[in-house]
Amino acid sequence: MSNPARLDADAVAEAIPRLREDVTVSQSEDGAIRLRSAELRRTRLGSALAWLFRLPLRIEVELDEIGSWVVARMDGRSMQDLATDLAADRKLTLREAEAALTVFVQSLLARRLLTLEGLIRSCA
Amino acid sequence: MNDQATRIFAIHGFSFRIPATWELRVNKGYWGNGYQMFIDHRTPTLNLTWERFSRTPDYDRTVARMAKRATQHSDLKVTKVEPITGSRQGLRVRLEGSEGVFHAAVLRPDPDVNLVLVIRQMLPGSALPLNRLVDSSHALAEDAPTPWRFHGLALDLPPWWRLHGTEHMVGLTRAVWFHRPKNRLKTAGVLVLRRYACASRILREITIDRWIEERLEKRETMRQRAYASDGTFSAIADAPGLSPWRRLRGVREERHLAAWIEEGEDRLVVQEWKGAGPPLPPLRYPQDPKDGALPRMENT
């Protein structure tokens, strides 16, 4: 019996990564893309702890050259298409590109900067 | 499966041609025995185990063991067993079950070499891919020079170099060989190859020799640095002896380094050798590993 929590690799390949609507994109002087989330919603206790530990109000990340290249191409292309483009651009094998892209997308998902369209529907 | 669509896979003294889309996913074991699994576009495709026997292999017993294991884990049953003809020895096996027909082989690529491969297709279908793999297989004796073609690495090594570890991750392949002449326990040399992706990005603002120099240990200095006509950089990293006794005897610790760029795939390859005796030359493969023939093996 398959585990419903385990994502199917083919479903992930067909999913379309998109930046969340509340994420603002800016570009630094050297061309790197900077992603900035909306202000994080916290409970009163969470806010107090955040104030105490000086946690940031929002998530902000600056991408390196390859990350910026990938985010600039998140225009409705599927993960598979992005991996193919990345492999061609960086002369990687398709498996290397897929693995690198998956880790990158996972890190953006964990920071709530990204959504994967089509994944929930296919896994339901 | 014509020559353009295949590439040579060579490891631990045996080789065969595999479709260009196949990748080595699981790689366990050493020269004497081990297990590998190949995938094709994320789908497990082929299972391979090998063993070097000290006695005459019993193919029938191996097939019986395979049949028993297949029965335990699925409803597969051995329906046909036929001998492999020609210069190779072994048995071709046909297994049938509710999922379809699977093919396997117990193969001795060279009757003079005591190496037996057990190959099993993990997808039901035609026997053609397996037959082509069997027909292109070769094996080498323990004391023969060995070619290595896996994970994008391509090199030919003198006899008695044994692969002891590989690490294959995104953007980096690393492999370590030990030199054990006549299977002695004492190691006579160590070879490490690292193959980095995105060489043009790594070396954007720096030359190979500077890049290597920046990665030397603190106590090391670089000497005899030179570039060959093909762009291969070579140098010796030199350091005082590791122990007071070695320093007292005036022994120096030397690492022979070489590095080059594979333009076609934008990879930076760094070779490191340390040991006794004459050092290994830069092992740069002269052509694209995909097209790399194995003359010593294919003439056998």
C-alpha cells in the first residue's frame, strides 16, 4: 500500500512552482534576486518571543546566481521543464539538475516563499 | 541500441555497454563482490551483482537461488533456462509472473576470469536490452590494467588499483582508489579523483593553479607547477614529514596534483596521488568518455 504522505516523483515533476502572491521581488545591484515575504503572522506569545529573541518580522532571502536564474524562469514552467532548462544551461545531467532544483524548491517552500501548483490535486 | 545511444560502463574489472539514458543509482561493494542498480529516468531498470570466485562457479545453483528469491518476493517463476553461447559462459533465465515476463542472466564474460555477474531486469519486457548488455560484456583478470567509466569519470589505471569509495552528488563526483600490489594489505598508493560541475563558474575569476594553491593545507607549499599543451595543470604539494621521526629523517610528504577542465561538460577534474614508487601521470582521458572505447577489453 502506497504512503499518501510520500510524494510521487512524477507528480512533483509536473507541478508548477510559483512565488507566493505576497512575496515581493527586488534585485540587488549585482543582479541577484531578493525575495521578501509579507510580515509573519504570530500569536501574542509568538510575537513576544520574537521580540525577545529578535526574530525577523518577515523572511528575506537573497539568491545566488543560479537561484536567481531559476526564479526568473518561474513563469508557469513545470519542475520538469525547469530541470531540463537548468541542465542545458549549466551542462548538468538531468538527474543532477532535478536533484538540485528539488532541494532549492524545498528550501523556498519551507520559507513559505513558494507554492507548487498542481501538486495537491495530483496527490489527492 | 546502436553505438550512439549507448555508453561504456566499466568498474571493478568488468564492463558492458548501457543505454545512454541509464544511470548508476546504487553502487555498493568492492573488487571481489558487490551490488549495483541502474535507473532509467527515475525508474529502476537493472539489478547487478558480481562475485569473483576462487572455485568453478555453479550456474545452475545460482539460478536456483534466484528462482527461490523470486518466489519469496513475488509470483515470478522460472520458465526457461538456456545456456549463453559464444565466447561467454552462463545461463539466460526467463521469469514469468502476473506483472509480465522478466529476463535475467548468470554470466561469466570471460571463461579465463573467475568473475560471475548476475543481471536481472527490473521491468517486464523484451530480452533485447539484456542480451545486448551480455553481448558487450568483458571481464579482466586481477593483475590486468583496468579501465574505469562511471559517474562521468573516465580513466585507465595500471594493475592492482582498487576502488574503495565513491561519492556522487549534485555537482560533485569523488572516488578513491588504493594501490595494493598482489592484493597485499599494505597500501602502496592512494588516488583521489574529484569531478566538479560548473567549472566555468568555479574558475570565473581565478586560474586552475591559483584555485589549487588556495586549497592546499597550511603547511604545504606548491612546487614543480606546470601546464601541459592540452591545458592540464600539474604540481607537487610538498610538506615536512608528518611525525618528528619522519622530519628527523628528512622525509617530505608529497601529494602529486593534476587538474584539467572537460570543456564539453564544463567539469573541473582534480587528481591527487600520494604513495610510494613512481607517481601516476595525469589521468586525463583523451576523448569524450561516452565514446571511449576499451581497446584492451574489446580485443579479448
